[in-house]
Amino acid sequence: MALDLSRTFVIENEWYWRINEASTTFTIEAAMRDFVMPLLRLVKTGDVRATDAGFELTIVGTVTPIALTTNVTDRIAINHLVGDINRAFAVAKLGHAFSLVVPRRYELRGALLTEDELGRLAGDPMLLIPSSRPSWHSIPTP
């Protein structure tokens, strides 16, 4: 499946390595700066406000509190973040899903996909998060 890069944003390459090397560097500030704010610019609707445990995401007038998962690897924390954002999109009936994709080797992008596109990418190595690949769950974490 060809990916429409106009519905993606570049994520700092360092995150590709942090996700794949079991780093534990994910913070509320990083979540908002590197993932949520660029996504909201792509969606062209919504707002975000930091809280003590995470942030509140407002999409199409619907407010969803999102607490960041702590004391886990960046891979797990970001996977939870993507899932929580997608639940907020579903509640707001946005008709899109957020994912992290690797369209070219070591290039990490946030993507706004239709739910059908996300379903077609399931199992494709281009789709990094959310992943249904069995190997994803078998990677040891500290």
C-alpha cells in the first residue's frame, strides 16, 4: 500500500531508536512536543492541555484525559499513547486513526490514516505502532 505522505509528519529519528532499543525516556513534554502537537496540526482541529499525569485532548468538542504510562519502555508507553489517541478519535467520530509508520529505512513518521487504511497495514512492516505482529510482543523488556 502506498502511503500518502501529505497525511504524515516527520518524527525525530532518535525516537525510532528509542522505541526499538528499550529506552525509558518518554515524558509528557516529549509526548506533546513530538507526537501530539504535530498530529493536531495535521488533523487541523483540536487542542491539548497538560495535566499532572498526562494531558487532556480535545477533538471536535470532546475532551479525553490521557494519562501517560510510566515505568515502562518508550515502545510500550508510545503504544499506549497511540491507542489512547485513537480511542479519543473514535469517541469524537473523526473517522481516522493515528499510527507510527516507517516508510523508508529508519525514517519515523506519524500518520493520520483512515480506519480502513490502518486495517490494510496490519502486519505490514511499515506499520510500527500500533502493531499486531507477534514478534512485537516477544521482544524482551527490562
